[in-house]
Amino acid sequence: MTRFLTPSKIGLLALIELYTEAAVPVTSTIPILSFVLNQLLPSTIKSQSRSSNSSSLESLPFLLDLHAFETLLAAHSSAAGLPGRTLWDKFLQKLWGIDSLNALHEFFANRAFLLAKSPEEMKKDGEMGIPPPSQDMILLSRTSPFGGFIRRAKVEFDRLRFSDALALWISFAKWRQESKVYCIRRNGALGRWAGDRALEDGEEEWGPEATEMLELVAYGNDLDGVDDGAVSTDDVEKLLEFQVEQMQKFGNRIPYEVRDKFKGILEGGVTVPSLSHYQNFLDAWRAGDYPTSFDNLHRYFDYTMQNRDRLFYQYALMNLAVLQADFGCFEEAVAAMLETVSTARENKDMACLNFALNWLYHFGKAHPKFIRGSESTNMLGVEREGLVFLRTKAKETGMWTLWSSSLLSEAKLGMSSGESIATAFENMVKSSQLIVERNMKSMMGPQMAMSSSLWGRLGVSHLSKEYCEVFLGCHARYALFDDTLRFSCRIAQFLAEKGQYDEAMKRLESMDENSLRSWKANQYWLKYRGILRLKRDLHRNNLDGADQLLSQLLQSSGVDADPDLGFEINILHIDYLIRRTDFSRALAKIENLASAMKEEGDDIALRVKLLVLKAGLQDKSGRPQKGFSVAVRAASIAWRARLIPLLWAAMGAIANILNSLSEFQAAAQILVAIIPRALECETFSMNAQLYSYLVDAHMGLAGKADAGSLKRKENLTRCLEFIDRAFDEYSALEDIKGQCEMMAKKATIMKVVGEPVLANDYASKYLDLKKEAALAQA
Amino acid sequence: MPLTEQDTAQLRAALQEAVVKCSERCLYQSAKWAAELLTSIPPTDEASEPEDSQMTEIPPDGLPPIVVTGNLDPEEAQLEAKEINQYLLAKSFFDCREFDRCAAVFLPDTVLSGILSSTSTRGPENATATTPKGKGKARVSSGRSASKLAPILPKLSQKSIFLALYAKYMSGEKKKDEDSEMVMGPHDGGNTTNKQLVTISRFLENWFREHTTEAGEVVGSQGWLEYLYGMVLTKDKNEEEAMRWLIRSVHLYPWNWGCWLEMTSLIGRVEDLNRISPHLPQNIVSFFFHLHTSLELYQSTPNLSNSLDQLLSIFPTSPFLLTCLALLAYHIKDFLAADAHFSNLLALHPHRLDSLDHYSNILYVMNLRPKLSFLAHLCSTVDKFRPESCVVIGNYYSLLSSHEKAVQYFRRALTLDRSCLSAWTLMGHEYVELKNTHAAIESYRRAVDVNRRDYRAWYGLGQTYEVLEMHAYALWYYKRAAGLRPWDGKMWMAVGSCLQKMGRDIEGIKALKRALLADSYYDAGVGSSFGSGGRDKGGAMDPEVLLQIAGMYERMEDMGEAKLTWRYSQSSDDESRPTGGGTSGDTGTGVTAATSKARMWLAKFAMRMGDYTRAMQLATELCQDGVEVEEAKALVREVRVRLEIGGGDA
């Protein structure tokens, strides 16, 4: 494996020469130049200036073969020479003009003529009597991309050892071999030994047999065979950089076919770029292979140590810490990160320091237990101060990502502790401005997630969902796969809340398969699918199935489990227990969660949710009044923190309590006031619940009115109407139990109204539902 | 030299035996040489023997034992049979390059050290007993109590002794290579020696003493130990003695090519060769030797090519002989023929790298870049760690003017083999190109130390000193080069111009005249090899040289001679002038800067002498030539004025 030069680079040089000879007609200049530039420029620059017409260039193979050149050049006619000849012909003529190892040397020696001369050289030439080059030639500036490429190629060729130059020549001969047939057809002048002048000249003298033998000795016996030596270290490094960047950007693993290709390439060369270890590390990390990733990380830094000294020690530590944390070794992770902080301070590496502090902050948020033991609180002070510190630091050092993420963190902190929504908005807008200004595509994910969750808390679930869709539609291409996954799950959640389980499932199923090979993402994905199915089972009252799923889901909720998912699973567990009418365990679970939350200072929304659940539990156990204080507290917190959907749920609980206290009028008034706004939240289970409370209230009102009075009748009619509404919501959710309940209520009302036939009908419908559910379960 | 069927068979048998015997003694290069020769005998195509005739040589009772040959001497045979197991062990050690271990199988270190100490204790006695030639290394006249004083030598067969001592020698060589510094490094004086030589020579000395009869005959010796002794003596610079032993060896066993090569390396001049020839055995190998040595001495007599042709008729495809043929052509500067021969050789033996470095020199001189690049390609593919390959590659880089790289490759060649002569010389050339005169001088010097017959190195040394303006030194080296190549005009020219610069005009003129003579000699040679080619310009002389000579005469104020020479010089394009442009390239040299200069001088001289018409004629000619037109025109004007004045006077 050579360092830089490959046959395809020789091809590019020849193409550049064609261009400088003005053989390229004006109309085809742009495609050809962009073709060459696409090969020369580093991928980072390319990705920034992605234009619409470069799609054809992107489909090029990594190692240019002759076909790539042919498809490009055959379409353009040559500006000079015989009419009817395409640039492809000219190009081949150039390639086959290199007819010996010596010609290759000369080819490279002549590259210097393509460059514009410096004034001193011009002067020297003038003294020597060499005329200045003709005006027709396009001379390349020494500092242009082309000029740089030519100079680099020349230098690289000069420093090749003979055997390497020879290897280049042989692989070049192999590379162009496939065009031989075409050349013969076109020019008819190429003999058997075309491509090597020595053989061609010698044939007369030696005779064909001896010549063939010499050819075999010189070139080996597979000149027509596939060439695998055409990769240079430079190419591989470029490729690795690209791959690592991709992996870091999207958090994916290497696709199988790419990995196999890599293996093939790296096996060929003696020198394996150290970056490949890093790539292996990333891959193993994503694959959840702890020992391998650890090993490879160390290997990478062992190999890079020699040329970069100890400068990068803090980065090594940082990588180590992140890795440790990812695999659940939190103590080690914290220790490593603290070391990173001190090393970065020592080396005055502000970027690294800020990143480490940021990471520590987030880590502390996620795992307060581990951070408490260490003295990190001294390092960052109180949470908020820490964030402010980070923000100002980021501003000073120009780390825009960190700045915006600290703004978002601040917004999140405010939100989770139930503070002013306006402040949260302010922070988000600031961060948004920053992101747009600095074109930080990678930060789009957190920003959108924050907006989405804020709107969700404010009860505008439509907007919240729309944010998710916008992200998936517009920004997913540039973002981590984790973000994409989370947004997809969120949408699935919205869908599930509306009872569209199949669609939600489909949403998850359609995720990119390769990205799901990443271990963490895969776990998340699996769990989320489990949650969706669990929800469905619970609604369908398929408690055995739910039990099975729950036992699996609860098992995997260890320390390393995602906190959001953990909470969701716990809620569902409580729901399951309630449906099993195992109220005492449900209560115990709620109490457990609540106390844990109080300790960790978790998101206020979750706490309110628990309170509401508790109130609901009291109701289920037949003692709604006991939940009064809880419900009121929930309502007041929710109101203060503007947790709108939870507020309605809490108000519903209060209304229910009022019902139980026979304050039907008040209950009905509350419910009538909140239901329209609750509908906005698009949470069908809550809607159904509220409607059924309303039915209860009206029923109570009807009961209070005189028998046969208009008021009673009116209330009963309302009851029926709301029962239908509730029934619709329940059936959308496929909630059998709710449906049955509503049917039963309806049948009772009919009986009260005195329509036994209808009552009978509804009763039989009730039985049908039950039967159906039983059938579905079986 | 037609051979009968029987002779051929005999020859073949002898060669087969030689291959086996040489490889038994781990003389691989000699074995290779013999085997190459063996396969180049054309098979006799008799109708009755459809299968490969070489197979028919095999006795009916199966293949000859390749591993071990028998010995004709019954005593030796018995010993060999007894030692067969140890021998096989030692041989395999040698093959694994564990030389010390190999030697220790037969001659444990105690025995060897015993030999060393015993000889050193009887130092004074030894001094009295030595023959006048050697310093303690020559043989003791064996009549007296030698057997009592000599240490007890183990009773071993000669083959085993040879193998053991040769292994010792090789081990010494290996150590020497390991001890020596980087090529041309600060401590690389080229003076590391093989430390085992003393032991070996002592041992052999004793052995020969034991086996020598009163008449000076070594009883039962088979030639191999003599060869080894000769080799050791060569390394000790005891060349007379070495030659004696080597000659003795080839008498006893002529098919050991390595021995002949050692002899070649000891012969520095043709006279030496002629002196030695009568003492040599008269057989075909001796013939080979004569040919090879003559070539090494840059001889190129028709006699030589004749004998080469004879040998070729026996071994038509022998790569060795084909190489000789090419070298012969190279030495008479017939590059085209040499190229053709080598090219032919390449086609016949594409994997053979030997002496391709000479081919690369030829291609270098002919400036055939693609061919040279192909040759380098081929060599590098076959084996890139052979000195020959490295030299070829170095030559190629030199042709591309990447002198640093060239030096690097020559250096590599030297690291692989320090006695690689051409690499030293070529490296010197590269250093000259790089203007590193000190390094250049050192490399040339090393080349000369390796082989005193290399005229290019001598010449290079002279050139380098000339660059440094140390003419006396340069002259000395040029003279050495000229002595080696008496018929090469370039050498004499160098000598001449050097003398000129030192102000020794008479000698300089002599040397330059000799150069002119030599040039015409070689040109004649070329002409003959081309048959009726169009280059029969035997009489033409290089105008540059003539110019130089004329300059010197002028300085000596010998105007008559000077004028004569100038005229010669000018006339070398005169011949072509009348015939016009059509044939001007064929005869004479045409108009060159030199002839124009000569014409100018003559014109001015004619002016001074007052021969204005002649001056006028020459000046107008000069105007036609188109060289130095301005000056010529000025001259014409002046002549015209003078003529007018002269006319006025008259």
C-alpha cells in the first residue's frame, strides 16, 4: 500500500493535463472540473457545499476505476484533434502513452510543467533562453487545489522507493488493462505487448515466447486479474475519517458490507492507520461489546501517543469516561471524568474542560447518586450556578454547541422544577438563534425535543407532535440516530394515546435497520416496542400477556436503563396492578416511586402524575374522598407549573371526589369547563375518563331531580350523550373495560328511562363485548 | 573445437560430479556455475535415444547418490563412510547458516585453540625453520621433528576438514560483516578482518606438514584444502604463496570454479596471466579461466573472441559464455552488440541476475531509459535484495538524475555485499555528481582496494583530484587507468590534459597523440565488428584533441608544428565540405565549434604572417559556417583594409 499515489490518482493527473492542454471544450469544463475536485477536496469541505447537481458524483465508487472515468469522459467531445474523438479517447491515449516504468517517471517529472512558474523561475528561464509557455496552455497556480495536488503527487512520487514505484507501475498497468480492448478497436495500433515499450521493442529480438516469459517474470501472471493494490494509505485515511465522522454524527455502527470492505483493504496493507482502531472502538462500543471497545480504545491511544505526545491524554480520558458511563460503570466514569477535568485544566485545554464539565453536569442530572459522593459539587457549585458558569465559559471560548446546550439545559431545569415558562422560552429562543446563526445541525435534535416537550406540557399536543414530524422530515439526516429514534418513539406514543397502535408499531418498525444494530438504540427500540404492546394489552384487558411483557420490561430496568422509559414502565405497572385490583401493591409502588423522586429531585411533571395516579387509586378502591388533598395538591402544582394535561387530569380527579360528595352541580361545572380544553391534549384515555365523570355528575343531578321531571330527563339525555362520547373514546383506545362500563351504564339508564328493549339490547351488547374480548385473548 | 560424442559424455559426467562435489562442500556459487554449464551442453539428438540424453548418462543401477559422492581414495572413502552421520549433521548446520556449530562438529573449539597455542609456543623455533618467503605462515620444512612438535590433528577425512574449516571461514566472514560499520559511515574504514583466518591457516599448515612427503608432495590430497589455504593466504595478502596453492588445487581438482576465480582476483596484469599460464593444467576449465581473466583485464584481442567462439560451440547456451561475449563487446566499446548479447541472455534466462549490473552500465551509457527501467523492474521483481538488482536500480536513478536515490541504492548493494566492485565505483560517480568530492574519493579508493583492475575507479579518482586542482595526484591516477586500458583514448586524453595543466607540454603532447592513436585503434575494431558498415573513418581524428595539442605547441612557440596541427584540426571538416550537405554526416566530423576555432586561429595566424589571401579565404569560410560570425566579419573587414593598404603601398 503506497502512502498516497494510486492508479486512479495517475488517472486524475492525466485528466488535469488534458484540461490544461485546453482539450476540454468550454461546455464540458464544469463537469470535468467538479469531477476532479470531488476527488481532491477533503470530505468536510464537500459536505458543507453540497449542491444539487453533485448527486451523480456521490454515486462514484470509493476507488475510481476506469468506468468512472469513461462515464464522465465518453460524453464529451474533444476540443482538439480529430473530429469524432471524445475526451475518453484522448484520455486513454494519455494513459497508454505511459508505456514503461521510465515513462511513468517521466510522467511525474513532467507534472511540474503544468504549474505556473514563480517569478524567480521565469527569470531563470529567461536567462537560460527558455521561452515562456504558450498562451494556450492553462497553467495552474501552485496554491490552487489542482496545483497542490500536482505538487503533492510529485513529491510523493519522488520519495517512493524503487520497489514502491514498481508496485505503483504494476498496479497501474493492471488498472488500465480493461480499456485495452477498446483502445485496440479504436486505434488498431496497439500490439500484444502494448503498455511496455521494452517488451514491445524486444519482441523482434527475443521472439514471442521469450517475451511472454519475460512478461510473466516482470508482471506476475495475473495482469488481467482484479487488482487489489490500488489503495493508498491516504485513501484509507480519508475513508476512515469519513466513516468515523459518520459514526460520530449519527451514532451508527458500520454497515456489514462496508465493514467487510474495510477488512479487505486493511488486510492488504502493512501499515494500518491508527484511526482504524478508533473506528473499531466506536463500532464495538455501539455494539455493546465492552471488552473489545475498551481494548480498541487503549490500542488507538497507544498508537497515537507516539506522534502526538501526551497532548491528547485528556481526550483519551474523556473517551474512557464516556465509555465507562455507557456501560454502567458509573464510579469509574466519574473518576475518569474528574481526572479529565484536572488534566484539561493543567493543559489549559478549555474546550475539553468545558465539555467535561458539561458532561459531568448532565451525568449528575441523570445519576445523582454517583455524583454525590465525589466532590464535584464544589467544582460546579449549585446546579444553576454551574450552568451559568458553563454558559459564560462557552461564550468566552466560542464553543457554540456547548453554549446552546447549556441554554437548553437551563430551560429544561426551569421546566422540571416548575418555574416560569417564559424564562424557559427565552432560553430556548436564545439557543435557537445560536443554532441557526452557527448552522449547528447537530444541535437541532435537542432543540426540537425541548420545544416539543414544552408544548406537550402546555397541552398543545398537536404542536408537540408537529415538532417531532418536522425534525424527522428535515433534520434527521444530520442528526444522531438516537435523536431520530427518540422522536419516532414520541410520535409512536402520541399515536398510541389515540389508540392507533398499529400505526405506532409501523412507525417503529420502519426505522433504519443498520442503525438499530447499535446496541443502546436497539435496547431502547425493543423496550419501546414492548411498552407499546403492553399498553395495548392493558387496554384490551389482556392481563396475562401484559404480565409477561411487564416481567420482561421490569427486569431490564436496572441502573443503566433510560430514566424516561423506566418511569413509563412503572406507570404501566401501576396501571396493571390497578387492573388486577391489587390496590395495596399499586399504592406501595406509587409511594416508593414518590419517595425516590423526592430524594432525587426529579421532574415535577412526573411527581404530579404520581399524585394524580394516587388520587385515581383511592377512587378505584372506593374511597375517593381520601384522595382529596392529593388531588388538590396535584392540581395546584400543575397549575403553577403550567402542566396543562396533568392539571385537567387532577381537576377530573377533584370532580370525581365532588361527585362522591354528591356535589354534582359543582363537579359538572368543573368538567364542562375543562373538557373542551382537555380535548386539545388528545389524550383519549383522559378524555374518556372525564366524560365518564361528567356522566356520573349528570346522573347524580338526575337523581337529585324529581322523578319524571324535565330536569331529570334532560340530565339523563345528557348522560346518554356523554356515555356515547366516552364509549367512542374507549373504543378508539380498544379499552374493553371502559367500553363495557359505558355499555352497562347505558343499559342502566335505559332501564331507568323505561325502555327495557333498548336496555336489553345494550346489555346483550355488553355481553358481546365481553365475549369478543375473551375471544381476542384466547 | 569439435568434441566427439564420448568427450561430451565425459565432460558431462565431470560437470555433474563437480556440481555435487561443490555443493557437498557448500561452495554454492561454484556449484551453480558448473550446473549452468552442464545444462548448456546441447543434448545429442540421436534417433535411438528419444528421451532426454542427460538421463541416459545415468548408470543402470539408478541415480548417482546426490547427497554424498564416493571417493576414489580408499582411505578417504573409509573415513568418509565412518563420518557420514557427523558429516550430514555438519552439512545441515551449514545450510542453516550456523557456521560455528558446523565447524564444532568435526573440530571442537578445544582442538582449534590447541592448534593456536601450540604454534605460538614454538614461535622462535618456527622463525628459524620458516622458508624465506612467509612470516611464520609458510610451511615448515617437514623433515625434522615436525610430527613431534605439531599438535595432534584429529583423524578426519579431507571433506570433513574442508567443511569444518570452510564453516569457520564463513563464520569469520559473517562476524566481519556484522562488525563492520555502516557503509561509508564514520567508522567504516574497511579494515575489519576475518578473525578466523589465523586459526584456519595454522590448522592447514599443520595438516599439510603432516601429509607432505620428503619430495614436497602432499600425499592423498584432493585439492579442496589447497583451495581453502589459498583463499586464506589471499586474505592475508600473501599473494605469491596463495597463487602457488591455488594452482596446486586446480591441478588436483580442476572443476572448482571458485578456485579459478580466486586466481583471477590475484592476477593484476596481462603479464601475470602470461607468466602463470604455463603452470596451469591444460583442460577446458583452464580455457575458461583464461578467457574470464583476460576479460577481467579488459583484453579484447581477436584471439580471445576466437577462443570464446570455440567454447560457445560446445556450450551454445551457457549464460556465462554469453555474458563473456557481451562483456567483450562492451570492452571494445561496441555497445550495440553488447546490448544485443545481454538482451539475448535476458530472454534465455529471465531469472538470472548475475552480471546484469554490467548490462545496466551499458544501457546507461547508451541512454536507453525505457530498457533500463524494464531491467530494473525485472531485477526488482526477481530479487530486490541482490547487489546486482540494487546496482541496476541505482544506475536507473542515476540516469534520471536523482543522484541521492542512486547513492542510496548503491549503498544498499554494498551493505549486501561489500566486495561489490561496480557499486563502489558507481557510488563514486554519484558523489562526484553531488559535488561531494571527499566521499567520491573514498568510494573510488574502496573500489580500487577491492579490485585494482578497475580502470573506471582509477579514472574517477583522477577526475576528482582534477576537480580539486591537485593535478599531480590526478596524473598518477590517470596513469594507472591508462596502464589498465592502454588502448583507450579517453585515458590518454585525461593524462595529456593533466600534463598540459601542469605545464609539462612535451609529455602532454605525447600523451594526446597517443590518445589520437588509441581512438583510431578502437574505431577500427568497431568497424571490423560491423563488417562493411559505413563507419570507416579510421583516419579521422578528434579535432578537440588536435586543438589541445596545437595550443600546447603554440605555447612552446613551435609555430610550425602548431600550424600543422591546427590545419589537421580544421581539415577534419574540410573533407566533407566540398561534397556539400548531402553526405556531410558520413565522413569527417562536419562543422563543429572546434573546427571553427581552428579555422579562426589559422586565419589570424595567416594575418600575422601576412598571408592575407589565405586569411581572407578562411575568414569567409568562417562566415559561412555561421559560428562566431561577428568576429569573422571583423576579421574580413580588417583583411580588406590591410589588403587595400597593401595595394596602396604597392
